[in-house]
Amino acid sequence: MCPRDASRCVPAPPATPLAAPSASSHWPGDRAAVPTTGARWRGRVQPRPPSPPLLLPAPRGPARPHFPMLPRAAALPPGASVGPRRLSTPPIGTEEEQPPRGPEPRGRAMESLPPREEAAVPAGEASEEPDSGSRRWGAQHAGARELAELYSPGKRLQEWISVILCFSLICFNFYNLLFYLRLEHTPSIIVGIFAGVITADFLSGLFHWGADTWGSVELPIVGKAFIRPFREHHIDPTAITRHDFIETNGDNCFMTLVPLANMAYKFVSFSPEALYETCPWECYVFALIIFITMTNQIHKWSHTYFGLPRWVIFLQDWHVILPRKHHRIHHVSPHETYFCITTGWLNYPLEKIGFWRCLENMIQGLTGEKPRADDMKWAQKIK
Ligand SMILES: [Zn+2]
Ligand SMILES: [Zn+2]
């Protein structure tokens, strides 16, 4: 199934599902990611054609130094759908030869990210195959290079300070929280932690959706500091696997500083009786803060296919944190769904009720702004 140039194909690895790198999923939303027993197309199930050679490395296998860039369409059976809104895959050799286009209407297929996007190379190893004259995603993409260069020393310093302050406050608050825990609070603490995780997932989606869909890198201060990483991530999704701990977590640590400081203030100024009383609430807030702080680390793990600790893979497989297969659905252009990246629990229900679409229609109606206009502009930079 290699299109046009057979010399660019790599030998097929052992038959591994394209987007099922690990144990089976335990979440309904994941099943929409990749066809399993047949490709659903135009409302009926097509018999599955003979397996084409898959062009991804076997997950968790030994690292390969280099993968040729191939369109995702080449690695899927004809008509296979990738995401929940995909009705069909364009014929091989048509979509990939066209220059980048503007946003497609919802529900239309637009295969824009090649399998390299998720066939993440080992951290620190950015192997790309430059090929002038055609669209490329990854570190060699002109827009990705320009965005990466905007990462400034000032931004780096802000990230360092945020990480140090954030983890110091987390330790202080955790110690104090343990001090006020009581056995009779156990049920409300469990509910509080669960609610905190759900809230964090929703907020991760809301923030991610906002940064992906609106604003631009040219905006003063927030553009380069907070919107730039989202633009870079769509055109070079594996860049995040090459970011160190500070760059990965700096922004999220920055966001949780105020609530962490507020919690610390309560611990030093409130009476013990008041603190016993509010302990379940503080557990909710603390779980929310911890999961928001960890969100981008969890997101980075969802793009990492080599060298993940076993416990991280276990948590992904059981959908305690964002699974790799699940997050692939977001990375299909035009990046309009599955924005929640902490646990991903809310992605399926929010997609079902058309939550993001409603919000976008409302904002577009009020402001006249087109969703994802800046994101598409960066994606189209080819020089
Ligand atoms: Zn995104
Ligand atoms: Zn991602």
C-alpha cells in the first residue's frame, strides 16, 4: 500500500493496530479512534480488506532511528475512518499532494497528519525527512521551526520560578492537609477527589479549546507565552517529547500558583476547627490542583511511545490518565474535538452533545471571529 514511491516504505512490523499501542481500551470513546473489525463508511460496515503493511513501528519495541514520512491514508484500509467525525479517507495520492487548505466544514475528512505524528521517536531524537515542495509536519515544518525559535530565555526563567514555587507549595499544603484528615470524612474525601479530577479534565479541555481555537501568536504577552506552544504542538506533535520537565510543566505550574498560595494562607491563618470542617473541600481543591499541574506531563506521556515507566502505561491502559490511542483523535486536522487532556474522561460525552461546536457557534455569532483561523495559518506555513 505504499503510494507512488515504494523505496520510501519500511518493512511491515508485526501486525499491530495502527493506534492501539497497548492493552485494550476500557473506555467507550476510544473505540471511535480506529476501525477494528470493519471500516464504517456511509452508514454500513464494509468487509475489512486484506491487511495492508502498517507503517508504524511496533509500540514499545526497540527504538528505530528513522521513519519515512508517509501519509496516514497509506497506513489505513481504504475508507477507514480515524476520528469520530470522519466519514471517509480521501483516496491515496489525492489529499496529500494538495497544498494545505483552509478549515474544512465539520464532518468532512481531512487527513493532514501523517503517522509520524504518533510514531513518536524516542525523546531527544528528532528524525525528519526533509522533502522540499511538499507539505511536512514535524520539526522541519517551517511554522514549527519559527514557533520553536520564539521560546525565549525570559519565558524559560518564568517557567523555572513557577515550577519551584508550585512544588514547594504543593509539599507544604499536602503536609498540612494530611494533618487535618479524619476517618469520618473518608466518603466525602473520596467524592471530593473524584470531583476534583473531573473538574481538572474539564478545565484542561476548556483551556486547550480556547488556546487552539481563538487568539493568535501575535497577541501581546499571552501570544508568545501561552498560545505559541499550542500552535507548535499541532504542526510538530512530537516536539513535546523532546521538551524537558521545566518546559513541559512550567505553564501549568504557573496557573496553579494562586490557588496553591490561597490554600497555604488558609493553613497558616484559619483555626484548627475551621480546617477540620473544610477538609473535604480542601481535598477537592487539592486534587484539582494536582491534576491541573500534571496535565501537560500526562499529555506528553500520551505522545511518548518509548521508555515510558510501566506504571504510566498501566494508568493509560486503564484510562486513569489520558491514553495514547484516545488522544490521537484530537490530532486529526482541523483539531476540533477531544480537547480534554488530563484523563480524557469528558471527551466522549462532550463530543456527543456537541459541546465545543455550540460554544464556537455562539462565539462566532457574537464576534464574527472564525474558529482556528490562526492555527490554520501556522499549519499552512511551508516556507
Ligand atoms: Zn490541540
Ligand atoms: Zn497532543
